[in-house]
Amino acid sequence: MKFLECSALDRLNDFLGNLNLGERTIKGCLEAYSCKHAGSDKKLSISLETEILDYLGKSSDTDSSSPDQTFLTRTSRKTLVYLVLTLYHMYPDYDFSAVKAHQFFTEESRDCFKQIFDTYMHEASKEWAETVGGASLLDTLFKALDEVVKLVDCDIYGYVPDFEADPLLESGGTIWSFNFLFYNRKLKRIVSFRFSCFSNLIADGLLIDDIHNEYDEEIFADMDI
């Protein structure tokens, strides 16, 4: 995967890099990649596909209705490899070899992504309107994504790691986090968008119990791979 420079994404990254909102800080990052293998990607992709095939074989033996069956075709397996490779580039110090297909979900349209963005990034959008102005934060995001990966031709994937295997949660103080990947198969490009919220109270040494429980589960309940 080759990292692609994009000034439109840089503008958003400058705003979302460390957005302090008092008790909370929101951090967001967009990165664009070409799906062309670079460095150790080829070796890693072969290893990942072997693991995927092995896992799918075991999955099909035990549960024919498993959502992992979505990735049985060669094209879909290749897509899964690209998604996992992107995660490796997003979090270079983390091992994603245990990632499984069911940890990705697909969006039929932008509506579900917009719902999540509007719900969790409301304060960030308000801050953008007050300090930057012009087009809304979401519209600016969509325009930047369209410039890089042509949204009309994109498949949108979300990555939902197991709670104990989320690289962001390991840093402590994470209230919620999301990872989305916008994949244009024609252009062979992926834009990753991760955005998270961290408690400044925990950073100040205060305790917050069960801070995650009011989030996440309900919003993904009706989403299928």
C-alpha cells in the first residue's frame, strides 16, 4: 500500500488532530492509500489470504450461514486483504493477523455512516461551524473523499474490533472509537477515517466507571456484513 498525499484531507486532519472540547478530546485522521503492494505488503497479503481461506474453511464446516461466507469469492477475499493491510498501515505497531471477516461491516449507502457521524461528531461539527465556517464539517469531509476516491463508486466498510483487541482502547481513556474505510475498486484506492473520543477527566486522574457502556452496541445492532 502506498500512502497518497492529499491537501483536502490534510485540512481536515489539521482540525481533527487534537480537538479539545473541555471534558473530552476528539481525534480524527484520514489517510489515503493506493492498493498497489509496496515493501512487505505482498508477503503479508499472501499470508493473510492463506489465513482467511483456512478460517473460512473451518467456518463453513461449522456454520453455513456465517457472515464470513461473504468473503468466499476471490474478489471479496482480495478486498478483505486490502482492508486488513490498510489497518496495518493505520496502526503500524499493532498486529492484525487475528482480524476476521465478521469484524467488518458494509454500508449500503452513506446514510448509516452519516447517522454515526452526526451522532458522535455533533460537537466537532459545531466547533467547525464556529471556528472555520463555510460548508459543514460533514459536507467538507464528503467533498474531500470524493476528490480522492469518488464516493459514488465506493464501498464503505466499518471495522469493529473485539473490545480487547481495539488498538485505540489500549491507550486508555477512550470513550468511543470508529474506523471506516472507503474503498474504490476501480481506482484501487482506499481512504481510512478513524475518529475517537477520549476523556480528559481520566487524563487528569479522575475515575469514570463503565464509560463505554452507553455507546456502540445499539448503533450497530441492525448492521450486517
